[in-house]
Amino acid sequence: MSAEVPVWIAFEETASGLDEAVKTGLRDGLAAVASEVSDSVGGAPATVVIHRMSYVESDFQEEGVPVAMCRWAEEEFSLPPRRIDASFDRMANRYSFDWR
């Protein structure tokens, strides 16, 4: 997160062992809404603590992690949902997300 916006993320318990790419995705998703999160808590410093992350491995796609974190923050902090377009590429067997 930006030094100007007092919103951070911490990984504890089993989340501390998450793959670095997944941690980066979580950071990126929170960073996308950090300003809005900060506003929702009156500018007070906020740390989102991730204790664990669960998902169905057969459905897991790393590109969806930032979007999932963004959606979680929108719900947790009562933020208006941003537009996120998702499409499925049958040839690649992957979803792509257009949201930034």
C-alpha cells in the first residue's frame, strides 16, 4: 500500500506460508481499494490480517486473487462495488479480468 494511505496487509498463521505470488495478488487487490478503505475508517491506520485462505484447488486461478481481495474489502468496509469484467477463454481454459 502507499505510504500516503494508512492501509496495510499482514499474513499470520497458515497465511504466512502462502505462495509469494498469492500474497502479491492479495496486496494488489487491497491496494486497488486502499484509498476507499482508508476513507471508510476515517483515515485511521488499518491493517487487514489474513489468517488463512481457503479455495477449491481445481478452480483456483492466481489471476483471480486480486479480484477476490478487492471484492472482500468492498463487502467488509461497505464500499461501492467497482466494475469488474470477467471473461472465459475456452482455448486457454482461463478467466481474464478487466478491472483496473
